[in-house]
Amino acid sequence: MKKANLFLILCSFVLFLMATQPRVKADETVNKATQEQLRDYLKEHHINGVMLVNGKAGQPITIENNETSDKRQIVKPNQLFPVASLQKIMTGTAIYQLKQKKQLDWDTPLYKYYPQVAGHEDITIRELMNHTSGLVNNDRPFSPLRGEKQQIAYMLKHLKNDHTHTWDYQDVDYELLAAIIRKQTHSSYNTYIQKNFAKPLHLRQIKDFSEVSQREVPQTMDPTADWHRVTVTTSSDFGAGNLFVSPNDYWKFMYNGVLKDPKIIGSFYQQAKDQEVAYFGGVYFDGDIIRANGSIPGYNSCFVADYKTKRMIMLFSNNIDYLKLKATSDDILHNYME
């Protein structure tokens, strides 16, 4: 009887271990069938662009679909791409790094850095990171802003405070965070990105908008989004969309710089879980999933990732609008991340 009980206990323990193993190994290649399904999805929805999915040892596999014969409009994984709001997690991660060095905290008030902002005494870094600061700014300049000082001056001149402290997705929150990084480190925001992300992660295709020429980027298939409009938008999204990054390098940042450091996402999750909208540091939380969208005129991108298993899918496209981007992101979540 005792031997039988011991056997049952051992069996139960083995079953428990099997049940608690990660659903997908971190370095497990997405199978060929799923790759074909994703390729078919791009074709069926006429999405011109690339998807990146898990390959061996954290390397991405590229799934391409071309809806154009114009080589200038083909999206390539090693070509610069305006990542728009996907940059926010870079800014959020930089703030996290400064917190780890005890140079600031979630409760650090805005007035320490920018006392000229109306209502500064009631705004903390935490509220900037989760979009509950009450600050708004929807203005755009007539021509591209030049240099970080001009970008910050424009932001400070045009922002307003509605004093509500409820969820409101505003780029100005991350523009201020980028400005805080600049003040705290006594160097430019772009210098911080290059030193702390580009160099250690070997990102070779990451540039500020001011360093990018039109020929370095896949040309948009949206006839209303000319290069002037693109540069005006990216120049005024300092810290929230001023960077151009290749899809492969953005994958490296997310996989090696974020997903492989569970402390970052764990810290963000603790701040997001009790909020009206589960968002912090540039990402939305949905169970074990983090996700984000990036959109400027003519260019749309997104990623969906399971931060426990490191399974991730990214999309970069130059022929869809924001509504189609959101629908695609939802489809990726529900159909390919389960």
C-alpha cells in the first residue's frame, strides 16, 4: 500500500513539473506551418511589409509580402523604418535604467526637472510613464524641428495641462521623459540611446530622424504621406517617435534588451496592474502578453510578445492605416499567440 501511494505521489509530481513548463521555449523556432499561415495572412489582407517571428537562439525569421513591383516601396528587414510609438519602450527602459541606478524614482516629481510646466507639482515620473499626467499636446510645427533643444522648446511652449490625471494616451508624456533623460544624464537623449542600447546590443541601423535621408527608408505607398510630412511628424515626437530603426535591430532591442531581462517587465507590470488601462513604460499588458503599436503617416508597425516564453511577432508595413494596424495586432494576439 505504501509503495502504491509513493508511486502515485511520484506520478503526480512528474505531471506537475510537466504542466508548469513554459508553453514555448525561448529559442524554439516558429514552425513552418505557422510561418505559412502568417505569410498567407499578409497576402490575404494585402499588407506590404515584413513580419518577424522567433528563430533559433533568439534570431528572427523574416516573413515577407510584396504588394508592389516598385523596389523602392519594398520593406526590408535591414532597412531603416520609422518606428513611431514603438520607441516609447526604449524611452521607458532608459527611465527604468536610471531608476535602477537610483538617479530618479517613479515618485520623482516633474518640478525637479521642469518647474515651468503648469501643474508640475502634481505630476510624477510614474504618471508620465502610464499616461495619467493630465498633459496634452497635439500641435505640429510647419517644418521639421532641428536639434533636441528646439524639440524640447517647442514641446514646452505648446503643451497644456487639463489636471484630470486620468488615462489619456499622449506623446508629450514620453517627450518629457526623453527631456528628463537628457537633463539627468547631462548628455543628449540620442547619445544615451546609442551608448546604452545601440552599442551593447550591436544595433547598427538606428538613427535620429535628422540623420536619415529619404532613400534610406522604404517609400510609403500612401500618396498623402510625403517625406516632408514624415520628417515634421518624427521631429516633433522627440522620445516618442524620432528614431528610425531597422526591423531586425528593433527585434534585437526587444528580445535581448527587454524580454531577456524579466526585471524590466516585472517592474512595469507592477505599476500597470492596478491602472485604469494596463499600460506602463511604453507597453500594454494583457495577461502574459505585452504589445504596442507605432503609427505615423504612411508607416505602421506593431509587436505582440509573451514576456514569459519570449514568443514574439512583429509587423512593419508601409501601405496600411492605423485602423488596419490595430485589427492586425488583435489578429496576431488571438490567432497566433495562444
